[in-house]
Amino acid sequence: MQDNESDIYLILCIIYSGLASEVKRLKTGVAGMDELLEGGIPEDFFVAVTGEPGCGKTIFSIHFINQGIIEGDKCIYITTEESRESIIRQASQFGMRFGDAMNDGKLIIIDALMGREDRWSLQNLDPEALVSKIIEAKKELGYGRARVAVDSLSAFWLDKPAMARRYSYFIKKVLSKWNFTILAVSQYAITTAESFGWGIEHIADGIIRFRRLLRGGELKRFVIIEKMRQTNHSRYLHEIDVKPGVGMVVLRRVEMRAEDYKLPPEVLRKILEAKRKSEGIL
Ligand SMILES: Nc1ncnc2c1ncn2[C@@H]1O[C@H](COP(=O)(O)OP(=O)(O)OP(=O)(O)O)[C@@H](O)[C@H]1O
Ligand SMILES: [Mg+2]
């Protein structure tokens, strides 16, 4: 090879390796959140969104889907805890027009709560039925990058928590063949986590954990990125807020030690004891 040819070859190799290592990211649609994630959630990732009731999991998922609608992604929202209408209403409070997006063929909301007989409802919480319904929805929406929010995935193993890991592995494996970036909402129950170990958390490519606390008589909400593969993400707790007419925003980094927001070990022990007693294990 001539000298100038080998130089060109070297330059091409550098450009190619740069392109290959570049991670494409999807914006979350929440002001201030992408900065914690080096720009967003990597494409094709399966991300667990966890936290206690009322801490913002659904609202975060709604923002993620709305951002997809804005960017022309194919969007699928599965709702198990609220009806389709409730999700549309919640989104509309933040100026997001989910009804229009559905009419325009950009969004399908699969209702797994109401048990209706329509095409985009699930009659029971069966992981195989979920996966085939998601694939059917994707075919309906057509070719292209897709976002899926399953709110919640943990509802699918509500009465059999020991299946959490197997079910989430199955769902991730099947859906990974498609160009889906998935948010899997997982309700955080101390008792379930302690009794059955990690379910979705090891299988997920990322974990976004929301928290809520009473501070000085006021309800405060927080977020921490506990895991995001291929990402130099923030490792700090941030305070968030849900603003009327706007939705979720990240406010500021807070100085808090884990002991400040985790339950004291004694309280945790008592909760577990009560749970085991009620199940007749003790
Ligand atoms: N229009 C609004 N303006 C201000 N705050 C709102 C508005 N709508 C909802 N919220 C706040 O968001 C909370 C609900 O958040 P979200 O539904 O995302 O919780 P979640 O984590 O999904 O809870 P769950 O596990 O019970 O489903 C409400 O309890 C309320 O505090
Ligand atoms: Mg919710």
C-alpha cells in the first residue's frame, strides 16, 4: 500500500469506529432529564421505571410517548392500572393530544384494565398475549423506530411475584427482535423485592427510579438513574416536580445520603415480618 493510501485507510478506520461506537439516544420529553442521561435513553433499550405509588412513573411514561409522537416514532402505550381514557385525560392536562395521535395513526393505547372486547384491549394479564398484541400494534402503525411504554409490567406477575424475572426476560427477548425502545414500569414493593429478589432489574438495560418523601409536611418527588448501560449517567438524586399544565420537570440535584431516603432497617424488618405473618410463613 502507498503511504497516502494507508493514511486514507487509517482515517476511514477511525471514522468507522467512531460511528460504530456512537449510541443513538431517544429524548425522554421531560425537561432536564436528558441531561442526566448523556442525551437520552439508548435506542432499543429495555428500561425499568420503578417507584412507589404516585411518584411519577405514569407521567414520565406519558412524556416519553409524547416525545415519540413529536419525533414521528411509532408509539404504543399499554395501560394496566388506568383505563385508556384516563391516560388520554392525564396527557391532555399537560397539553398532549393523545386522542389526535391515535386518530392520526401515530399512537395505539392498549387497555389491559377494562377487559373490553375491542381490538386494542387485553382481556387478561398474560405475557404472551401482551407480546403478540404489541407486535400486532407495531404492524398496524407501520415501519420505523418505535417506543413502547408498559405501565405497568409488574401487573403481569402480581399474583405470582416469583415469575417476575422469567416473564421480563421472555418479554425482552421476544421484543428485542423489533426496533423498540421500551419503558417497563415496575411498581416497587419492598416486600416483593425482599422476598423474591431482583425481578426486572438485572434484565433491564437501565433503571430509572422515582421516589417520594414527606419533607417538612410537603410531598417531594425525586429521581435517580440507578443504571443505564453504555451511558455515563448522573449518579445523583434530583428533585422533580409535576407542574399543572406542564407535567414533569427536573428541578435540581439534591444532597442526600441513601439513609435519608431509604426506610430504616428496623421499619423494613417489621414490614417483612407482618407480610410473612399474613401469608402464614411465620
Ligand atoms: N395536572 C396535574 N398537576 C399537578 N400534579 C399532577 C397533575 N396530575 C397528576 N399530578 C401529580 O402526579 C401524581 C400521579 O403521578 P403518576 O400517575 O405518574 O404516579 P405513578 O408513579 O404512576 O403512581 P401509581 O404507581 O399509583 O400508578 C398525582 O398523585 C399528583 O400528585
Ligand atoms: Mg401509574
